[in-house]
Amino acid sequence: MEVGKHKEKSVFLSIDNLLEILGNPTRRIILSKLAKVPLGASELAASLGKKISRQAIHSQLKMLSDYGIIESFGNDPRNIKYRIKSNVSLRINITPDYYNINYNVVKVDANRQSLAFKNTGCDIDYKKITTPDKKLRFLGERMKEIEENIRNLESERHNLLHEKECFIVELKNIISKKYDKQLKTKEQPNLEKEIFYTLFYDPIKYFKRINIDSLLDDMFFSEMGPMRRETNRVSIKYLLKDLSKLMDFLYQEEEDWFFDI
């Protein structure tokens, strides 16, 4: 995913890059501060005290700029400031029976029309308020309500993931009890199971026509180089054929594979 440019060179932000960026506490502090107020390198260095040098701050700002997460602005070279340039989201779920990482990076619209206050649905009530103190209280109350709604959604999401994991465990029980012997006779039984569970981890993604390239990516064969990737592509097609003999919701039509649950 291309999210930034530095000196005319395109830079791609992968999940590995994003985890590396967010794994550094200094970069997290910088992002936290810039999300509140645009700051220059000297201001950031002063706010961090003796924890990190100004040169190190510049290095961190350059990295964040290269990946398009922040940007600099201002005409005075002595007063260049930085602000967040992209909306970044990252969600990780790792359990004994489920693995999923989702991330998204979207460049912030320069016009910020999507954040127009009139689209919040409370601008009519807000316009009736006359004093700044009451306006601040009104905004604080609305944000408190939003946080409560987000917490409720997170709780609901947690319950849904728990339910999904229960289904995955039952799925594994069926495979173990009913299909284990057939799979053990194959050359790569673990790979067959991995293919099968990858399909069920995200059935919406693979429902109907199976995208073999997505399957290769989700099973991390893309990290092995083009030759190994192609070898595993062939292996996956053969193993899908074996699985289809055991389960009628996997079938092939010409060169395409279908996952019809």
C-alpha cells in the first residue's frame, strides 16, 4: 500500500513497517502529541526532556514522514511544524484457535469535508448554545456518549469473536474425529488443515470463488520468494482437489475453485 513519498521515492507501508513504527515508544509519544497539537522538532525535543536528543527526534520524524503518517508544513525553515497526515487503524486478534490482523491506512482529506460539524447531527442544538463554557460542556457530553457507545460496540465485538472461536473449535473437533485418518494418508496433512482453516477464518473473503493469491498471502507463502510461491500455488491446488473429495462444498470448475458454504 503506497501511503507516502519522500524525495520523489514511493514508500510502502506494510504490516511489518506499521508494527515496527508503533512498537517504538518514542514514535508513539510523538504521534500522541501531534494528534493534539502540531509541533516542531525543537518543541518535541523540549517536551521529551533529556529522554531523546533533537537529532534522534529528527530521525523519528523523517521515518514517520517517509511512510506518509505525518507531514511537515510552514514556509519558514526555522519554524517547520509537523502534523498527522494519515488515518491509521490496526486491530490484532490472536487466540489458541484464531489469528487475525487487520490494518488500514488512508490519507487524510486536505479539505477535511468528512469531518464537517454539520454532519454530526447535533449542530442544530449546538447553535442554540450561546456561551463558550456551555458549548464546551455540550461537546464533552457528546464525546462521553460516543465513548460509551464505542465501549458497548467493543464488548459486542468481543462476544462475537468468542462465539466465532467456539465455532472454530467445533470445526476442529469435526476434522479431528471424522477426517483425520483421510488427511493423515496425504503427504502434507498439516498444510491441508491449514488451507481448510484459513478458508473458515474469513469465509466472506473466500465465499464462492477462491482467490488463490489471497490464500497464498494469508498463509504467508508470499514471504518465500516468487519461485517458492509458485511451487506452493501448485501444491495448494492439488490439496484443494484432495479436500474437495472429502467435502462437497469445495469444488472446481475449469481453473477456478469454489468455496460454497
